[in-house]
Amino acid sequence: MSLSESENVCDLENPSPLSKESEQKEEETSSCVPDQDHISAISRVLTPDELKRLGTERNLVSDFKQMKLEKEAQKNWDLFYKRNTTNFFKDRHWTTREFQELRACREFESQKLVLLEAGCGVGNCIFPLLEDDRNIFVYACDFSPRAVEFVKQNPLYRPERCSAFQCDLTRGDLTDSVPEGSVDVVTLVFVLSAVHPDKMSLVVENLYKVLKPGGVVLFRDYGLNDHAMLRFKSASKLGENFYVRQDGTRSYFFSREFLARLFEGSGFRSAANDYVQRETVNKKEGLSVSRVFLQSKFTRPAAQ
């Protein structure tokens, strides 16, 4: 996977103890300048002040509230898309640049590629892909029924090139909508972090079933010790590396060891699994923040 020209951090879905709307306003009024990416097997080392801050986070959100958040997870995401429609996240035109496997996995240039976008939102990833690559068919699913409807209402949506459907990846069976063993590539981008850690293995097992032998999962999400993780206060902590935003949506911050165990425990093999670290400067505020993402590639073993 190429990482030398990754997307501007201003375009990313940064979790915060604030609402996403407040954070988006923050981003729109600031000038963010990313420095060169640093690829590492070790996450960012915290400063003494940061370690002290994390060390004080002993009080977790109550069990009652945690159960309520889990029960209302779909409703909270649906309300998010009701408030923001298709205007919150920017289109991900960086996908083919970052995930060169979308081209490299073909035996020949005109080969038809079948892709599953797991957690498609309103289509910020799939529509740039469909415009850029005529030899691709995309299955697109999301937890939020409202998000799926926005995908289907997009002028670029064509049933002959894309099939969008609602699915809870922790409960539903992807094979109800996607033929078993039919997908070449799964993209899982800033999606798994929104799932409760106890249910992440169910998502990974679901993806395994629809991938062809030799197929790949391309993963990008929030990494351990990311600046956004440090912005959460103790009243927002659900568990180790797991937090809730003001709007009820949740975010987990991954270590490479945790992610490797998760995928390898479901039968995948790890092909790449590294932290992407970047110092980003907010010129208006005169602040420099450390972003950490995890970018990984896991393969379903080829049939023997």
C-alpha cells in the first residue's frame, strides 16, 4: 500500500468529545498542513503529560449507559445522517492512490473487479471509485438505512454497477446480499472503530465468507495514541481505547497487535499492518497535533 501521499488530515472523520458538527466547523475554519508520513511498527510515544492524562481515566461510563449506547447504535448513526445528509464527509479521491491493490490485484487491466465497501456511508468512497474505474462492480452496505438511501439517490448510482443494501455486520449475514466467495477486495475504512470491540470478530468473520480465496481486506482506521483519542475526557470512556462522542456514536483506537489477533483469529493472514504517523499544523491556532492511523492489508488464504 502506498502511503507517501496520503489524504489531508482535514478531510478525515476525526473523533472528538464534541459533536461531529462542532468538529467539522473547527476544521472548516482552520488551515491544516500535513507533514510527511512516518510509517512505523510502533505507535507514537506519549509525552509525560499525555501519559498522566490517560492515567487519570479510571472511571468508565456506567454499564446502563453502555447498554443503551449499544442498543441505540443504529439510531444514533441514522440521526447523524438525518442531520448532515450527504454534506459532512468529503469524497475519498485518495482511495486508489493509498490502496494500490485495487489495481495491482488484477491479472490484466480490463479484468472486472468485485469490491465490497463495508460501511459505505453515503458513498464518499464508492462513487469516486466507480468514476475512476469502469471495470469494477461494488457491493456497498451500511448500518444506517438512511445512509443507504442516500447512496441509492445519488445520480451516479447504477444497479448494473453497484448494489447498496442495509446490513448490521455484527448480526446480519452478508451472504444474504453478496454471493459467498465472490468478492476480490473488501475496503474497511474508518468503520470497524465504530463497532464494540466484543463484536468486531463477528464483522471480520462475515467479511471472510464473501471474499474469494486469495482476496484481500484493505483496512484504514484510527490508531492507538492518535491526537483525537487524547481529546476525550474520562466521562467519555467506555473501555480500553474505546470512547463515546457527544452524539452517541463511538470510536475505538487500534493497536496493530490487537488488529492482527482479530483478523488472524478468523483465518486471515497479515500482509501489511503499520502505523501511519503524521504531525499536522493548524496555522490559525498555531497548534501542532500528532495523528496516528493504522493501515493494513489482510488476505484470505488461497485454496490449496
